[in-house]
Amino acid sequence: MSLQITPKTMPTLMHFRGEGLNDVLASFGASGLDVFQYQSVAKDQFVAKLGEEELYVCVEQPLEAVSENNQYAFQRGDAIFELSGNWKALMSEVCIYDFRQSQPGDFLMVSIAGVSAWLLVPEADAPLILGCDPTFGHYFQETLSQQIQKSPFLKMECQDDD
């Protein structure tokens, strides 16, 4: 399978902070999540636990923060991409993180080509979903696309797949 990065449209992405967020996780059937893990709740929708009082929630209907629990909700406008093919080969060239230690369901925050990004580590052979600040979106996509096209190592990888 050839390596390809494409922009992805996803539902509303929100960053929650505050107390009582376990209720939010429970409402999605994700109360057992550990920190820096995510769970898909529907196609192109997920909830990720970033800390005991911090979540990313990407769902169709925006959620409301509960002021009694000192909750704050920030809508995000991240540039989101899908990376299909042998994404680990590309990541080994543009990211210092060792993906051999990652597991499906991990939510990672790493630097890729100098851009802070978040990633949803997928099941084997599924595409990687990643996002970054929208002001870096064009640079991010162009840089990864150029790396895919020009890297002699990735070209060898694609030839081995054929």
C-alpha cells in the first residue's frame, strides 16, 4: 500500500479541563481509559484522556462544560490528516518518538517535522489520524508529502510492498 497523507474532516473537537470529567468518559462508555489513551465512539469520533482532569472529545454534538465542576471547554480547529500505508516508516524519518513502544489506542503528543501534533495510534494496517494547530496545517501536509515523495528509504519500502 502506498504511503499517502490526506486532509480529514472530523466532527467538533473540544478540549475539556476540570473536575468530574469521568462522567463525560462514562457517557461514552470509556470510563476505563488510562491517561494518554483514546477510544473510538463512532466513525471519525473519539474521546481521549489527557490527564485526570483533561480530555479531548471529538463528537458530532458539542458538549457543554459543567460550571459546578469548574469545567472549561475549548473548541479546537485543528488541521487533521489521515496517513495511510506504512506510516511508521515515515514517522521514523520525521519524529524522534520510537513507535515500536506504542500500542493501538494510544493518544500521543509528539513533535513531527518541528510541529507539535497529536496522534491516534490505530490497529494494525489502519490509517493513522493526526492533528496539529491549524496555522501549521499547510506546512505540515506539504512537509510530510515531500518527505514521502523524496525519501529514498520510503521509496524502497513501497517497492518492497509491491
